[in-house]
Amino acid sequence: MTTEPHGARLSAAAAHGRLPYDRSRVTPGVVHLGIGAFHRAHMAVYVDDVLATDPSWGIIGASLRRPDTRNALAPQDFLYTLAVRAGADMTTRIIGSILDVIDAASQRPELIAAMTDPRIRIVSLTVTEKGYCHDPATGALDPAHPDIVHDLAEPHAPVSAPGLIVRALQLRRAAGMPPFTVLCCDNLPANGETAARIVTGFAAMRDRELAAYIADEVAFPSTMVDRIVPATTDEDRRLVEAATGLADAWPVVTEPFSQWVVEDRFGSARPPLEQVGVQLVADVRPYELMKLRMLNGSHSTIAYLGYLAGHEYVSQAIADPALRTLIRDLMTEEAMPTLAGELGDLGAYRDALIERFANPALKHRTWQIAMDGSQKLPQRLLGTIRDRLARGLPADRAALGVAAWMRYVTGVDEGGQPIDVKDPLAERLRAIADAAGGEPAKLVDAMLGVAEVFGHDLAGSAPFRRVLTGHLDSLMRRGAARTVRDFVRAG
Ligand code: CS2
């Protein structure tokens, strides 16, 4: 929920002259599904940079779950403030690339109309890992997912991202219009291929001929996205208003660093992204593996161990010398050796990541990153573990991150207080933990049996089970802080 601003409200009139382009000339070229803070601090900023050159790439955003973003931004003409913070420094900028935000739940016809507008050439997504209605371990569409079941029954009133995309592509084809490019911007392995698999898989459940059309005619380029964007707080709103003189119901706060690597494989026109710092490449995969395994694998490990050790923010957790050493060594000794050498000095990337995590200006909650771990672990930690095990090498640090997740989803913290575990599998994981009765070996066995997360191979790895059980036993008996300290000391 957002709090109502107090001062002069941000608006098109109030922001007059503060945009480097004439916003009245901007027309929509993109529909973005999942108009959350990350998109507004990342892709929407790159697009804002493009508009002075080409005003045909305005964004129509859509929220699939809640009307909060629309309710916050509509009174301010969908303008918002980008606040870039590092240490004591903060710069602010008004972003105008988002022209409208549609609340899908109450405005579905409007959303479908936007997606079938001939001016729309790209439909992009940040719907989070769980928005793809897939099995995280295999990447396959989950036909039993409630949203998929709904959209099969009501294909003209879809609620899921794949359902909306298939419906819009079907209507565009029937009207003789070209399709749009589907541009996935979520932290998934081979995210364009994953999006293609999910969309064509859903289409095939409805109409095999339509599925074949999508597979042949629709482009799904992969991307790697990177910018740390904590949830906005009321303190952020106060700081932004003090800096700009304009009250903004939902500014976004982020770091100076931003990276977007995009496979240059669009179905039709695309914005001149290379002019605004985006890397257009033939193969995103090396960049994506580097980011998912080094940044996101570290982030999730910090989230669970940090939360259990009592650190509310990432910057506090990484300030702990033992945890900082663990994370550095996780990247150096386990993640980096699984990555190809074509991206240069990964050590420098590692060191930059640790400095980014340490940014004290970003109140990035460990609890926020801990969300949806069942959807995140496969690409963030289990890929590293599988590659290491396949070479007969240890992955004890990555395994500690997994053990900390298992401890976290028991739903009870080290002080005996409840943990608000947000995860599509939260209830099931809690039931597993309760049935294990606090016995590490039992809990490991039962958790490794959750095939949506661990697949069917890891349960059979005796070395992995052994190290997991040892870590979990320590976490349960001695707590996260001491476990990390002793692990690092033992070298
Ligand atoms: C974070 C990511 O919340 C999370 O899971 O690990 O959102 C992370 O901040 C981004 O991937 C950074 O690019």
C-alpha cells in the first residue's frame, strides 16, 4: 500500500520542462506486463532515454495482481521519480516513459485492446519467476496451475501472462496484424526460450495450429537484466519530496549500477537500445549464467542466512565479516569455476557485487529477497551445485544457502517467532517441516523430495544430502551467525 503524499503533487504540469522530450508526442510502442518497481527503475529508464530520439516507444504498463501501482500513478499522469542512491548521495529524475497503467483484474478488455493495438510492437514482462506458471526445476508449463486451468476454461478472459499473450496474438493474427515481440525481463535461465516454451505450451493446450503459428512467427529474445531495486518506503517518499519539491506517491529507489543485455532477435522493429547503453548480443547465456549464479545466488544466500542471523537489510548482513567471506568464497570457489571464461575478469565483477550489496543507502530487506525461494533456488544455487557435483567437486557454500532456505521455510525464526514466508509452496513446505519434527536428516530427505524445486536427481546425491544435513543440523542447534562463522574459520 502507498501513503498519500502531502506537498505539491508530481504531475505533467508540475514536471513541465523536466523531461528531455515533448511527452505529448510520445505514442505507445510497448505493453509491459508486471509494472513493478524493478521495471520502472530498469527498462522504463532505458526507454525514457530513447524517447528523445524516437517517441514511438512509450510504455503501457499492466498490473496483473493488484491496482496499487495504477492507483498511485494515475493522479500524477503516470510520471514518477527515479531516485539513485549511493552512500550519502542521491540524484533524482522524473521518468515519463510510462503513459498508462492498466489494472488487469478490473480492466482486462482495455489490456487486450492495448496488446492488439497495431502501434504495439513489443510485449515485455517482469512478472517474477512465479508468473510463468511453470515447474521451476524443469521450466515446463504446469498445466495444473490454477491460472492455467482458469485460462483454458476462459481463453477470452485470461488472467495469466501466457494466457494474455496467447489471446492477444490470436486476435492480432485474426485481424491480419503482425505479432509483437515477447521480451522477457525476468531472472530465469534462457528467459526468452522459457517464455516461448510456456506461451506455445499454453497455446498448444488450446489450439495446436495457433501454437505452431506462434512458434514460427513470434520472436522471444532472451535478456539479462540487472539493477538492485528495494521496495519503496515512506522514508524514500519523504526524501524524494524534499529533493524535488514534488510529492510522488510511488517513487523508485535504486543504485547507480544498471545493466541490460539483450539478444538482438526481434520480430519487427525495436527501440534503438544500443544508443542508450544496452548491450545487444547474439548470445545472452554467458551473461545470464554469470548474473544468476553470482549475483542472485549470493543474494539468496545472504537473504536466508542474513534473515536468520537477525539482519533486516542486505547491507547489514554483508557487513558481517564471516558472511562477507562466505559470499566472496561462494562466488570465487564455487560459482565462478562453473562459468565460461568469455566474459573477462569475473573477480572484478565479484568485487563490484560485494560493494553493491554493501550500499548502505539501499534498504534492501533480506525478507524481500527471501520471497519465492522455491521458484528461485534452481537457477540461483542448484545449477552451481549440479555442475560442481557432476565434476566430483564440493559445493558446500552453495549447499549452506540451500540449507538456510530449508531452515527459513520452517516458518519459525531463531527466537521462536513466526517468519512470514511468502512462497507459492509455503504451506506445503511448512507441512513438510512440521512433519520432520526438527530432525535435520528427516527435513533434508523430505525437502529434497519436492521435485518442483530439486528435480529428481539431487535427492540421489549422498554427498549433497550429507553436507546439507550437517549444515541444517548446525543451523538448528547453533544458529546462522555461529554456523557461518565456524564454517569460514574451518576454511
Ligand atoms: C533479488 C533480485 O529479490 C530478489 O530475488 O535477488 O531482485 C535482484 O535484486 C536483482 O536480480 C538484481 O539485478
